[in-house]
Amino acid sequence: MTTIYMVRHGETDWNVIGRYQGQEDPPLNARGRAQAEATAEQLAQEQITAIYSSDLKRAAQTAEALAQRLNLPVHLDPRLREINQGEWQGVLVDDIRARWPERFQQWQTAPWETHPPGGETLHDVETRILAALADIATRHPNERVAVFTHKLPIALMRIRLKGAPHEALWSLLPKNAAWDVFDVSADELRHLLAQLTTPRAP
């Protein structure tokens, strides 16, 4: 069993103004850096032995605050990135609503049945996140590991690993620099991954 602390990155200016980030790469703002330090101060008490992060700046910068306190390296893994939001990346939410009204409405009400134009599906995201976590759990059995990532990956793992209802997705998004804790084994993660990636019989 591995204890995984999944941590959302600190605040960016794009968070403040409502600009979709996806896999675009804005850095933390001053408030986000302060959030990273506060989170690091708390997590430094948790006997964490390894640190992993999305390779996007906002996550890696948040991870670095803890890494400096614990004198541990940060292992970057692009599989831990936020959802690729395709044509919506870098666009203000009000502009998305105006330019793609039907698609955006469906994304808000039935996100499992659609995806941002040119972007990933939720299935794509949870598949790569589970694969990354399975590899981490394999490397670190019976350890506590911090994984710095983004809001949708954490919400999806709350559904997949804690049994939260799929329809509650948008209410499961964590705030900046918040985290959740998952006690999981590599075998459990690989079993879930196999369920997601095995083609269904016709």
C-alpha cells in the first residue's frame, strides 16, 4: 500500500481572471507562491519520502517548495498534467461560453459525453493519471508520496479511487494548493487501469 498525497498547484493569474489553462504553462503568482509555501509547511510533517509533479510550471513550482524543505528531488511526469483543453486553452471562460455555447453547455452538464474541441476526454485523462500513479506506487510500496498535479486529475481520482459519483465531478474540484490523500496499492491501480483500457465485448 502506498499513501499518495495528490496536491493541486497554487494560484496563477489565469485562475484569477477565469482563463482556461489546460496544458498552457503560466507560472504561479505571488499568492500562489505563498500558498505553495503554506502547503509545504504542512506536508513537511507527513513523512513524505518522494515527490512527483506535472511538468507544467504551476505544479512544479508548488512541488519545489516542499522539495526544498525535505531536500528531495522533484520527479517530473507529463502524465500528471491537467486535461488538454484544445481550442479552449488560453481563452477566457466568458469567451468560450459565447463562441461554443452548445459545446460548453454540454461540457458543464454532461462532461463524460463530450470534450473540449481538439482536446482530451475525461477517459483520456483518468487513464494516464492511473498509469502514472500505478508506476509511482510500484516504485514506492509502503511509502508516503506527494504528487503535485491539477484540479481535474484530483477530482477524477476522487471518483475512481474513493467512489464519488461521476455526476458530482464539478463539485469535486479542489481549491488551489489543496490536497487529498489516497491509500492505494500498485495492483489496485493496475486493475482499475485494465478496466478502463480493455475493449468491451460487442
